[in-house]
Amino acid sequence: MITIISATNRPNSNTLKIARIYNQLMEIQGLTSKILTLESLPVDIAFGDLYGNRSEEFQKLLNEFIIPAQKFVVISPEYNGSFPGILKIFLDALPPELNRGKKVSLIGVSSGRGGNMRGMDHLTGIFNYLGLHVHHNKLAISNVLSLLDEQGNVTDERTIHFFNKHILDLIRW
């Protein structure tokens, strides 16, 4: 199974919209995947689950999305030139031994022109430190606001092409 992580807790985020589109394209390719949105994290994660005091709610997330996953696709928006703090808190709350040796692919999302490249570089360092293998094809989605229609769909054929290429790379990896 592949877990797609929408790496923000912002309600109705463009990142989650991109995650849903990516998930649909993965299903078309015959892959089994689930979306974990960080909106679903326990409210007190920073003061409870972070230091090993597992809440039942957090353990359910681990059991459904983290433990059974062989691969992850982390879709991260750009926040202050990097990635969201909630993602760092989430990563800090995960027992490192759960994911050592697993594979992770990165997609950056930004309303600007950088596609969160710097944030993906930061995440690469963290994931390498944690013993995960990071795929070389990091997909940068720039100007996301111009790519989404009013229903939250991507209509830009070039972007869909790059999503599909990214998915095919993930399948072969």
C-alpha cells in the first residue's frame, strides 16, 4: 500500500486537492493508496503523542496509514520557505523504526514559482536521516492557484502528464 500524506492541517487546502487528484490518477494505474491529511491529527499531538504518550486516535492513524505502507508520497506546501511545522511535529511523533528502509516520493506545492523546492530539499535531509529512501524525481507544482479550477480539479494537461510520469516512476521504483 502507498500512503499519500497531505502535509498541512490547513482546512480545504490546495495541497489536499492535489493529493486527491494524485490519488485518483494512482487508482487509474491500478495502485492501492490512501490519503492521510494532517488535518486528522490529534489536536494535542505536540504535547501528548510527541513524547510517546500514544493517544488512541494517533495509534489508529499509525495502524491505518503508516505501519502498512511500503511507500509514501508526501505532498507538501511551501510555508515560510520550507514545509509546514505540523509535518515536522508529525515526523517527530513517529517512532523512527516504523519507517526505516521504506521509500518516500516528494511533491512540492506553492502558489509562487518555486514549487517548494527548498522545502523538498529540507525534507530529503530529514527522511535520509530517518533511514528512508527518497526518490530522485521530486515534482514541483508551481502556481497551483492557476492550475486548479473552481471544483478543485487540475485541467492543465502538462501537469497531469507530470503527475502520471511521477506515478510511473513510483511504480518502477
